[in-house]
Amino acid sequence: RGLDKIGDYVSGSFSNLREIKLSPRLKSIEGEAFRDCTKLVAITIPDTVTYIRAKAFVNCTNLKSTWTE
């Protein structure tokens, strides 16, 4: 069972990850969800995501690519 929403300010859980593949059940990514994930390089966002709040990836200084599946 996957998450349908990644809430605000949950970045502490992801701070050491370099790549993330999000659940195909995901529908939204809330504000500053991945804030300060400076090691994050790539993230796979499923096409089920219909809403990404402003600043969801603020200060993700090494994020080079995002894509959908």
C-alpha cells in the first residue's frame, strides 16, 4: 500500500537519499516536502501526481532531473 500524499516538511526522512522513485498511488506533493535534500540527484514522479505545491523541492541543490512514469 502506497502513500497518496507526501506532506509538508517531511524532508528529514529523505535527507540522505540520492534517488527516489515515488509510489504510483501518489497524488500530491505538499510544500517543502523535500526541503534541503541536498544529496538528492534524481526523482521519479508518477503520472498520478496532479499537484506539486510551490517550493516542494526548495534547496535541493543537486537535483538534476525529475521525470514521470
